[in-house]
Amino acid sequence: MYLELTGGEESSKSFICNLADIDKVTEVPADFESCYFQNGRLIVRGSRVYPGDKGSGNLLESKTLLTAYDENCSPADTYRLASWLTLTNSMSDPLVFAREHTGDEENTAENLLFIDIANGSYARVAMPDEEIIGVTPCFLENGECLIAAESRQEGSDDAGISLISVYTDKLDYEALEKADADTPENNRKQREENQKLLRNFADTIEKKYNIKILLGDDAMSIDFGNVFKAESTEKADSEMSVYKTLMILDDTLAIYPEGFFDKFREEGMNGMSFALVLSMRADGFIESPAGLAMVRDCDHYIALDVCELDANVYIPAIIHELWHSTENQILKKDPSAFDDSNWNELNPDDFSYIENFNEVRIVETPYDKYVLEQDGSDPYFTLKYSMNTPYEDRATLIESLYNGKIAPTPAEAVEVINKEYPHLKAKLDYMAEKMKTNMGVVSWPDSSADQ
């Protein structure tokens, strides 16, 4: 029998020991989940990020690691498999049973795996073309495995139970891929290699757009002020999150006109820098920001939280922060460009900005009738958050061109605004004129000024 130990609330370390010899303790990855199989031999499930397989097109890929431990709590054999594996086992099961997930969500499993760690092999069984909600195996003595599969057919909300019979001794088994032992030291070495690949990828993006990208502890050199806090991505196994964020950032920057980011080196400024951080938060704020635009001395910074990985949300969020930086750059040349008195002329006569980041999204106001997302028929604002400050009003207007809520594409969104929403058009035209005058370009599809 094996025992799992943890290092306490302040420690990220975990250990295992055999109760038959409690003096022998082995450190294992802190996030492992374990199961017993084949005469009580302990199998530890972990994960590790590797360079992408040749031909996959991926810089990095996450893999599942299965490590068999011997009676001395030492890793005997470690194998790596495709990412997204969910194990289901009991002490007496002759094989490790796993769901192989091939989509972005855990419930898109298409295959079942029967894994024989003792012989270093596995067999794959394809599942029906249905949405699999859950599976429960039952191994019988004759080599048969009965599987209760809860599934939902495409286009249906009703779930049903199917009973699947698999004779495991008749399956075609393949050799498992060997891997270095799943130990903290080996994982540290692999992370260091991955960090070099990420740095190279960031360097490529930097050269493409004439920007800077700060990763890991380098991002912590920014002064976040007294309200906002963040952590270094080097404090966690966040390589895949950093990689996905870099890909989303690359896709976002490609939206802008060629040479656009050179504009942030004018008026005595040093250019645009993006800092990738972890767990960004703000004291006194209900919601944590996905991004934060700042000016520090002569540098523009945008901090991005790598935990926010939904591209449909994240790309508009980056565009939102980039407008803040764009506005800051415009104000370097023309401090009165967005004077409140001029901007407020574009708002309803009875309106005042709420100026409360916590309440603006959730509190019902008499101004909701002016908000497009609140089904306002004659909107002055696209989102409730627009009513917070003039600064956020402008940023959310640009964000709304790209979030798909007005129209599928930015060009179509501008067309809809021009035809149907005169007050939003007036604001967008005002912003386009100020940007064209002070930066020589308009960064979105614009019909009010020649680009």
C-alpha cells in the first residue's frame, strides 16, 4: 500500500512512500493523480510539455506521462502518451483504462485506451461518433471489459447509456513511447529547454512588428503600481499558456496596418512592449483584468494574463488595451485630442459616466437604454462597461468592432454602425479623425477618412 504526502499549504511538493517501508520516500510532481493496477503496482499520472512533434506544426505540445513505481518508491518505467488522457481504474484492474481526448474540451473523447504498463504497450478502441459524456469500465475475469458509455448524439440534448463489450486480449497492442522519469529535476530541465523555444518565438514576433515581448521574470521588471499585481510565468508550469498567448498575440498584431507599431516610437517614446504574466489581479476590483495598458516614463506597456486563453475573448481584449496605448500616444502629440467637454457632446444630455469599475457591469442604471448590448434601439455605447469612463468608452467601441457582437467582421461592423447607429458612428468618426491627424493612420476599417 502506498501513501501520498504533501509538503503543507506553503509547499508545492508532494511525496509518496510504501507503507511497508515508510523510510523510503520519493518526491513526485505536485499535480499528479495516481491509481493502482496489476498486483498493486503504483502508476503515477503526470504531464510534461515537449517540443512539438515533427510535422505537427506546433512549437510545444503537452503530453501525459505514466510512471510505474517499484516497491522502493523509485520510478521504474515512464511512458508518454498524447495529451488529454483521463484515467479510470481500481486496485484490481488488469489494465489502465483511459479516455483519449482529441478536441479542445474534455468531453470530446473519440478513443479508449487499454494500457499495459507491465509490458509497455497499449491498444486503442475508436468510440462512436457521438458526444461522450462519461465512461465507466468493468473488467471481467475472461478478458472482457464492459464499458458503460453515457453519450449524446449530435443535435440532441438527450443523453443515453450504451453498453460496449471489448475483449482486451484480442486487441492489437502497440509499444508505448519511453520517456525520462517524471521527476522534478527532469521536468525542470525540460522547462528550461521550452523557455528557450518560447524566447525564440517571441523574438520572431518582435522583429515582425518592431515591438518588445517580456517573458518570465523579465516581465516583473515593470512597475505595476499600487493597485495591480501579477506573478511571473516561471513560478508555474505555464509553458503551454505562454505559447498559446504568443500565438494569439501574433494573430492580433497582424490585424494592424504595416508599420503601425513604429508610431509608438514617435514623440520621444521608446515603442510598445508586451509583458506576459500570470494571475494578474487588482486590489478592490471584483474581476481580474485580462490585460492592462500602462505608460512608464517613455515606454508603452501592455501586460497580458496568460490564463485568458479563449481567442474569441482575448483578441478583442488585446485590441481594447491597444486602443488605450494608441490614445496615450495621440495625447503625447495633442494633449487636448480627447478633451472631456468635446467628447461629452457625443453623449446623451442626461448622461454622466459611472466611474466605478465594479458596479458598471452589474448595476442597473437609467442609462442602460443607451447601450447596444442591452438592446438599446438608439445606442450611444456598445457595452455597459463603456459607461465607466470616457477612456473605457472609446476602448470598448474599438473592441466591439472585433468581438463579433455587432457583425462577424470588423469591416461589416463598421458598415452596420454607419447605417444603423448614428451616435456610435459619430464617436468612431471622432476617434478616426484624431488618430489620422496625430498618427497618420486609422487602425480599423474606416469609411470616414482615407487610410
